[in-house]
Amino acid sequence: MNERPNIQFGTDGWRAIIADDFTFSNVRACAEAVARNLIATSRSDQGLVVGFDTRYGSPRFAKAVADVVNSYGIETHMFDVAAPTPACSFAVVDHSAANGIMITASHNPPEWNGFKVKSSAGGSATPAEVAQIEKHLAEVLDGKPSNQRGKQATNTTFDVIGPYLEQLHRVIDVAPIKAKPLKVVVDAMHGSGAGIISKVLAGGVIQVTEIRSEHNPNFPGMDQPEPIEHNLKPLSYAVRKSGADVGIALDGDADRVGIVDENGRYFSTLEVFSLLTDHFMGRRNERGGVACTITMSSMVDKLSAHYGAPVFRTSVGFKFVGPTMVDNGCSMGGEESGGYAFKGHVPERDGSLSGLLFLEAMVMSGRKPSELLSDLHTLVGPHTFRRIDISYDESERSNLANKVLSAAPKTLGGLALESDDRRDGVRFNLAGGSWAVVRMSGTEPLVRIYAETHDDKTLSAILTDLRSILRV
């Protein structure tokens, strides 16, 4: 008797290793669960958007999804080419669809693929909607038949890039950016964001050069297409060699951004979001507030206090950030992983838009990236951040999770514990605005340890203490 597949939706959909757990059979089961949920919630007549990235088999997995959903009498609109996840999110809104399904594993290593579900609002599906889908998925996997299948519906291929580019032009006025003689290097990391920023900024004085722009599902030269420091050495080199003003990197499905300054120095994801927060509140005069996760910088709190705007903290995952952003009328939302969202667009991470807004900050301020960061630290004080990812065997998960939940130090790195937040792992709020978080990843077999404080020595001490407590 075949063992029942273990399919669990994490912080952003379901991801697994191709041909191991990420199989056509399991993908079809997930698609059937979404279809049944649309019928159960009387939304089947709105149709579904199906998108895919540049990974192995993604177009074929997407077609399998469409076939299953069509068999339930639900129309589908499918990408004509591999495109960014935020393009899928926007297409859901543009087509007034009930949901979107994006075949992508985002920043995971090349052997992975994934199944993301987008809400009718264009953001990540909410926890409540995911729970509904998982209930139907359990019935599918248990072999419970459905009497909901209707007349075979159609699958229509549509132009995904054109309308998405038009939307980016609506969200941000690129004319002032195009008019500046800046030199920009964009690192597409062999993913689906290739060509997006250069197309948006075409026809101006600004010079945009792309590296690693050819689609390659092997993502050569990196462990995974994640725009973090050790993966962006080619971008840093290209910026220095060409004398560029800034480097912008996009992850595999282009919903995250990484920034390298004019000297080739990598900016942490917390620095980038804090710089964009300062830009939105200061130069754009947007005071609607910020929605961000418990792993986001305390610089955001200091900036919000300075400008008189609220901050709303959430658990990790845009399925929490997006709805919080919408419910509270926030100007922006973000998480530590480098995914940021902005008002006027879908409540979803968009790496290309984030990069364009960083360019807007440079243009409006007349400052280089390094000068923007210096200005930020003058305003809120010095901050340094580091994240450590520790892999584990699945057999160790329960034991590690218990260690995380039971951790209760009185001090970390010599700083006294002032309070803790246990809504997602545990966040330790330390003296002087420093903090640390330990949590189990919702997308990979990793324990993540995060910390932010005022200097590198204290940062290292905090991380050492946490590893000692967890014995990892």
C-alpha cells in the first residue's frame, strides 16, 4: 500500500524536491484541492491564474495544474512565458480571478520547486484560506471522490509581462529616474526577473546593465538564487569594475531584492527596508505606517517614532504581512528575507519595484547608496545584523522545535532580556533596542537565528549564546 504523501503548506505555499515529493501526482492533488475550495466557496466562476518560473519542469507543472482545474469546470489563465511571482499576483487582480497558483520555489536550491497560492487581492493566501485548501487536500489524498466536476473549461494563455510593466509604471513615476545619468547593474540570478527593470527604464539617460540574465534552472555559481551577500560577489565585482552607482539583485522568482552600493558593499535586508522606510516617510511623506515581521529591524520602529507613523508587527510570512498592511492602510510592508510591498500595488513582495524605489530614493535625495546609509545611521544610530541558517535532519525537527520553544535566557551577549514574543518561534527583546529571534523555517529544514544590535562584537556574542542554548 502506498504511503500517503506528506504535503504541508509553510510560510508561503508548499515546496519540495523535484521528483522526490514534488511530483506531478502531488501537484495535481494540490490543484484539485484549490479547485474544490473554489467551488465550496462559490467562487469557481471567477477563474484562476496559473503562473510559472524558470525552474525545471515549471511550465509542465503549471499545465498539469490548469488541466486539473479545467476538469472541475473552472477557467484558467496561464502565463505565456516564465515571469516573476509578483506578475502572477498582479494578474490575479487584473483578471478579477478568485486565486492564483504560481509554480516556483522562490529562492530555494535548484532541486526544489513549489506551489504558491495567491489570494483574490493579489497577496499570499491568508492562513484561513490555506487551512480551507489543506482540508480539501486531505480529502483528495485520502481518495475521497468529488461530485463537483463540471463541464470541461478552457485554459487561455495570456501576455503576462506587458500588463505587469504597465502596472509598475502606474505605481512609480520612472521619468525622473530615467533622466539621471546613473549606471545600474542588475543581477537576475538566472531567474524570472531578467529584463524587467531594464525594460521599465528603457529609453532614458540611465544605463542599465544585466548580469546572469539568461534563464538557467541550475542557478550556477550559487547554492540557491537568494540575493544575500555570499551569492552576490559577481554583482559586487561588476559594480566596482564598471564604476556603477548601485547594484540590484533579484531572487529566483523576483519577489525579493538585494542591494550593493557603489563600492560593492552588500546592504543587509534590514538596512534596505529601513532605507526605503525613511524614503517613504521622509521624502514621499507617506505616514500610513509599516507592516513588518518580528524579524525586521528595530530601525523601523525608531523611524516610525521619528516621523509619527505606526508599526504593526506580524509572524513571519507575507500571508501575515499583506493582510495586516491592507487592514491598517499601511504605506508599505516587509520581511527580513528581502521581500517588500508598497501601497498602490498588490499587497505582495515585488523585487523589481523595490529596486526601482531604491533608485527613486537615490534620485530624490541626490545621494549615493553609501551616503543614504550613513544618513540613516546618523538618524537612528548604528545597527548591525546577521542571520544564521542551520540545517537539520527531519528526525531532529521535534527536538529542535522544543529547544526553541523552551529557550528562556536572562541575558544574551551581555544584554539583559526585557521581554519576549513567542508568536513565531521566540523573539528576545534586549536592552538598548537590541533583539534576537530563533524560529523553525516554514519553507526549508532549517533553524534560523537572527540578531540585531549596535556593534559586531556584541552581535557575535548574542549569536554564540543562542547556539550554545540550542546546542547547534
